[in-house]
Amino acid sequence: MEFFKWKSKIRILRQCHETIDAIFDEQKGSDKKLFCSRFDTFADQLLHPLHDLYSDQFDFSGHIIELVKVLSHSWISRNSTLRKSDLNRLENPDWITSSDMMGGVCYVDLFAGDLAGIEEKIPYFKELGLTYLHLMPLFKAPEPESDGGYAVSSYREVNPSLGTIKQLEKLALTLRKNGISLVLDFINNHTSNEHEWAEKAKSGDVEFQEYYYMFDDRSIPDMFEKNLREIFPEVRRGNYSWHEPPGKWVWTTFHNYQWDLNYRNPAVFVAMVREMLFLANIGVDFLRLDAVPFTWKKAGTVCENLDEAHDIIRALNACARIAAPGLLFKSEAIVHPDDVIKYISPDKCQVSYNPTVMALLWEAMATREVKLLRESLQHRFRIPDGTSWVNYVRSHDDIGWTFSDDDAANVGINGFDHRHFLNQFYSGDFPGSFSKGVKFQYNPTNQDMRVCGTTASLAGLERGLEVDDEAYITDAINRIALLYGLTMSIGGIPLLYLGDELGCLNDYSFKVNPKKKSDNRWVHRPIMDWNQVEQIKKGGLPQSKLFEKIKQLITLRKKISAFGSNSIRLLNTHHPSVLGFEKMDTSQKIIVIANFSEEESTFRIQEQSANTKYTDLISGNKHLDIRYMTVEPYQLLWLE
């Protein structure tokens, strides 16, 4: 059905412009012309999805007018520094695909104590070459449990133990001055049960009860439950929990203290835009949209990846383009590869985690075969112009094996059995495994499971240090360098979980912490020991070699413009353990070779000319002939 009959469209746009005129006429020097130009440019992108979502509601136009008020006031209050940054990014839209981009992610308290500590660590970020810093959830949240901060009690208050909103605003400005973009989570699928909206709902306020999904009995929840999967089956079965007050069943996809927002209510969308633009105006550069597949519920479906969830993101994107055009979105969709790709576009999320490549890097490391990784890259790596992958080795979260069963079948692998093998391998139960991972959220109904662990512990460094075996340790360090080297060269923004560059191991102390013992993910969220960091940086420790390798790769990446590109051309190496691909842009061509075996491997790339010789930019070795060449265990080559 065509959006808006012409008369209806003209009427609503006229009301929008009348509202804008009334607001801006009271303001002087707020650049009404620029705002109106952007509003007109993105009006269809904004109003079309909102019409699809809410036009059946009698007060649809009233919510649109309220939204326009939010956008106008947000733009008026946006400071000159941020407006200048907006303009620079609009004039340089390819900045997110530059090879200069290098990301880092950490928890504020675990890495540096508080926001003041993060500011003190800016020299360390610059030493690593970071241009993008993702601070894990830092807003006010329930105690003692908050799902690592993903249960937000206020989007406008920092957790008091970490600092204040003024300190966060100051940090954002200081990071910007040092060439580092600030990334925060926007947990827009749910709030905590202590959020102001939830508290009003508990008190019986019907307006705010409609901000959530609340039911007097189990009839509707049971109808939905037939199709829903369980996210944390070891914690709680099902997707609803009883709360007294308000004496109702509440939709809680994740934990019972995380109440899912009811986006069927347009007031919720407007309220969340208000919170989003508040964060934009304190200087946040990227918002990671958390749990985006879950934001819309529809009976008879799995309530994930629905078209309406995409409408919400598209409308949020339009709001940002109008009122804070320098703000970008990162999608967190840890789902089937076919669904991941749907969230990535200039009018939805400009950058996205690449969970498939992450999972398949670990898969290739376990199997010593690259066929499944290669199959996925062949069909699933290309994304639209103006967007970028965020490639990572691991995150704050567990590792799930989100590859396509169709891709697996194409290379002779049974997906279900292979996931079972990978879970056993990385939890250390498979004979000969080098990993010391920890099992996470086993579901006896479907035998689903995920794995937790720091990169170093999953890659064998923990075992190597335990047995004091130099060769074992060397293999582990080379595995880590290979994994991160590929995230830096495959195309997109590489993301370093801070501490991985130092070989941080699993922290098992969470088991005796009442706040954390029920969540195995805390095993890979260790506290940074800065005394040990200084020892590592001085040299002489096994981790010192890793630190220098990671720094070398980051420095080299910034000089190789082709590594920012999304383009990739796979090469046939004629060896099961060796991945080869070519990266190109208008000025450079680089061939990347990666050996996923602990054995020397001889590969050949027949399409190369006999007269062409290469230099490995990592080792400095020259005159290399890749028509027939032997690589060392876990060696990575960047060949020019």
C-alpha cells in the first residue's frame, strides 16, 4: 500500500513545518534553515516506517508532532563543537571505512576504575592507535544484578560509582580532541524494572503500563511462548516473569529485571528518541543498538528479526540524520547470517558486528581447516557502500556458533554436530584441545550451548603457562596475533577487547562473587592489573611478545588503505589450512595469507605471474614467490 495518500502526506508535513516554525521563531541563531533542509530530506525515511507501524492509531498525527518537537529542541540544544563534527562527517562520509579506524572496548570499572580513570588512560589508547572507544554500559542500573549494565534504570544518569553525566560529557570532548570516537550502548529493547517508567507502571499508572507488555494471566503469554526461544535457560525458563507490584506477567526476554519495551505504543518510540538524542548531544559518536532483533512482538512468530523491527531502526536513523547527523548506529544482531545483513545499510545501521566471521575464525582455529570460513566469506561478506563491518575476535558476551547450516552443508559439514564439536573443543572437553573455555547456558531441550573465555585462554595461553611449555605458549601467542591480524586486514573496523593485547587470562574469582557467580560470562571480564601491564611493556614476559605483535599490526594496518575496504577476492591456496584473499582499493593491492595450522604448510596460488615477487610487510621478507611457498605455523602474511 502506498504510504500516505497525497492529501494526507501534505497535511502531516504542513503540520510538521508549522510546529517547526513555532519552535524556531522563539529561538535566534539556531540554524532553522539547515534543520528544515534535513527534515525535508529525511521526511519520507522517517514518516514512512512510522506510518506502517502506527497509522492504525487514532492519535498518530499527534505523536508525529510530538516527535517533531523532540527533534527540533534537540537540534537547538546541540552545541557548536558537535555541529562542526556533524558537518565534517557529512563532507567525509567514507571516514568509517578508513584503514585508520581501530576500535577498543572495555568496562569502565574493570579497566580503569571510573570515568576519570578512563580519561587518564587516553595516552595508552593512543599508544595502541585507537580511534574508536566503546565503553560498556555505564548508566544507572539495579543492584546487585544488572546483566553487566544492560538493565538500564536511567539513560541520563551514570552509575554513581563510575562518575557523573558531566564527567561523561567532558570525556567525550577530550576523546574527540584526541581523535577517538566515543561508542556507548543504547539498550532500546528493554529497561530495568527500576526505571522511572517501570516504577510508574508498578504504581498502577496505566499510561506507563502501556510502555511494557503486561498481562493479567498466562493466556496471551502462553500463546506467544510456543514460538519463542529461551535466551538464558539456565537462569529462567520462558520469556515472562510475574511481578508484584503491579500484579501482572511482564515480558522479560532476557532477565526478569529487564522489562521489554512495547514499541506497539508510539509514545515509547518518541520517548526513546528523546533519550537517544540526549546521548547524542553529550557527545556520543556511535550508539550500539542492543538486541535489535527483539524489538517487535507479533503472535505466531519467533518475535525476532521482524520487518517492524527494521522499521523502528530506519525511523531512529532518520531522527539522527535530522537532529544529530554525525551520530552513527552499530547493530548488535547475533543471529543467522541472512538476518545479520538486513540490519546494515546507510538508512539503518551504518556499522555492524560481524558475528559470523568471528565465530568462523574460531571454527577454523579448532578444525585447522578454512573451508567453512572461506565459503561464508564468498557469499556473506559484501555489504552496501557507506557501511562497515566491525570485526572482532571476542566481546564481553559469550561465543555462539552463528554460521549458516546451508554453508556448512555446502562444504560437507553437519551444522548441528559441528556446533556440538566446537562447544566441546572450546570448553576443553575435546581430546587435544588447547582451550580453557567455560560452558554457558546449556539448554537441555535443544542441546544449544555457548562458550565463554578470554581470547588468551581460548587460544591456549592459559594452558601453556600452566605447563610452562615454551612451544605451547608460542603457538598460543601466534594464534592470538593471527586472529587479530585477520580482523585488521579483512575489511572494516577492527575491534580489540582491551586486555587481549596483554594476554589477559580467565578470571575465575567471579564464582565466589554473589553478584556474578550465576553468569559465566564474568570469566572473560577480568580486572586490568596495571602493575602487570607495566611489567609486560618492559619486556621479558611471554605476553610481552604478544603486546608488541598487536601494536605492530595496528601500526601497519593504518598504512594500508586497502584494509578499510569492504571488497574481498578469495584466492585458492590449494591447502586446507591456508586462507588467502586479496584486498584492493584505487591505490593499493595486498594479498593476505593465514595459516590456521600448528604445522608448516606449503600453499600455491597458480594465478600469479612468475615475474611477480612480493614483500611481506609484517616480517619484512622480500622477493617472495607465492606460486609455491611454505608458511610457518599460524603465520600471517600481508604481501605487497
